[in-house]
Amino acid sequence: MTALVLLTACGGTGPTGATSDGSGSGRPVTLKNCGRTVTVDSPPRHAVSLDQGSTEILLSLGLADRIAATSTWTDPVMKGLEKEEAKIPRIAENRPSSEKVLAQEPDFVSASFASTLGKGGVAPREQFEDLGVPTYVSPADCTAKDNSGGGDGSRTEPLTMAGVYTEVRELARVFGVPERGDALVARLESRITAATDGIDASGTTLLYWFANSEAPYMAGCCGAPGIITRELGARNAFDDTREEWPQINWETVADRDPDVLVIGDLTRKSQTAESATKKIAFLESNPATKNMDAVRHKRYVLLSGQAMNPSIRTVEGVERVAAGLRSFGLAG
């Protein structure tokens, strides 16, 4: 969850928007990415990945030796990637300056959010491209999404995992390992199938709380939490807003009285109530929330921030929420 700026929706000539030869190994690779044409002449050897989600894709593709630096983390790295991630310099816990990024002498820069490479972010994409450094932004943050207003933008169409899978495949092509991208997507698809097998959560309402206790960010209908909700057949308590992460007062939250609270368990320190421990303590002591059904029955599911953002860890979100609903007897 992050503040965003306007970029034109992504387009493309095929499933990944790629316009190179289609073999997966042809060079250069040319992509239509968030309203821009990106050409990468040779597989990057010294990339900088500016958001955790983007970095975890590259690590999952076995590309740790090609990452010069990373930044902007909300959570510990996903399980199985700890040793590889530990080798990569983290030049900032949040957004670094453009000077810090350029000091790494990158040959490719990737980001999960349009705002990271927009006005008010690390630097506009043009600044890197003028220096001959190709840039890439996750299609999940610019396809069928309006980032022109304040806050985190709004969805004109519900997000699906297709946007995340496109990012996986396109990054794999850029780095010259397309077969790894296909294999990773197949594993993710298989995990969702296994997690949702036989589940029926119809009639169950979920509320997703990312961060902030004073003016809480709750998930609207159609971002990554929407993927989780739809996969399980449940309903989002705030499915009547297309805003990505609207800030909603606690009285309104209490009025919706969801069956289950899906709580972001973040390790960053940029908002109030980042950790799940602090969120739960707030919910159980605040007069407006302590009598909510989910609070009284302690129906909490804890997710990483990355699972609540469009990322490969959204699959982890499907798995954990499904397991939670089964444990609460709400999975049909």
C-alpha cells in the first residue's frame, strides 16, 4: 500500500505485452509497460529493485546474483529466500534517493508501484531512461487503475492474478530466463488451486486492515485483497468502494461488523499500529471496536503487507485466509 500517481494503463501485443521475437530468448526484449515502451538490449547484470514485491519476484526467479541493491520493505523476506536476500545490499528501508540508486550503477530498475518511479518517488522514469537505464513498473499497478487522485488510487476493474503473472513472465524474459517465469507461475497457480479446493465461504464477510490506527487503511473491493476474497467466495465488508486503500473511521468499521478481520502484520515503522500485536491490542481496547463480533471471538488472520499488495505473496494471502476460515468453521 503506497501513494500513487497517474500513469496510462498498460498495453501490449500478447499475453505479456512483449513485442520482441516471442521465443523468450531473443534480444533485445521490448515491452509495453504502463504506457511506455521499454527496450532491454541484454539481460541485466546489475539491477536495482526498488520495492519488496519486485525484489521477491527476482529472487524467486533465481536472480540474486543480478541484483545490485534493493529498498522499501514492509516485511521479512518470504520463506525460502532468506539466504539469497541477505546477500543483497538494502540501500533504504523506505524509498531511497535517486543519488543512492544511481550510485549502484544500475543497468535496470524495477518497481512494484507507479509512485516509486513517479513524481514524489525515487525519481521519474525519464530521469533513469535519459541515462540509458531501462525501468519497469508492475502491470498490476497500472492496468485498469486510476492513480490520478490522492491516496492509493482506485480500480476501474477488479485486479486479478493475471497482472502479477504478467510481471513474473516479463521480468523473466528481461533477464533471459523465460522458462523460470513459466515455472514460477505454474507453481503459484497450483498453490491457489490447492488452497481453495472445496472451500465455500459465501456469506462470510472479511475486512482487511493494512495499517494506521488513527485513520485506518482498509481494503476496497478490487485490489489484492479482492483477489483473496473472490478466490474464497467470501465478501469484502467494503466492497462498495473501488478505492485501493480508503481511510475509514472506526464507527463505520464497527457498523459493518465483519465476520473475520484480516490484519496486516508489518515490520516497518512508518505508520501507527504496524504490527499485528499493536493492531489487536487497539481493537480489543477501543470502545468503537471491542464489541465487534470478530474481535469478541478473536477471529483474526494475520498477513504480511506483501500478501495484501499485488505480488506473488498474494497467493500466500489466499492460503492463510483459507486456513483461517476453515479453522473458524466458516469455510462451508
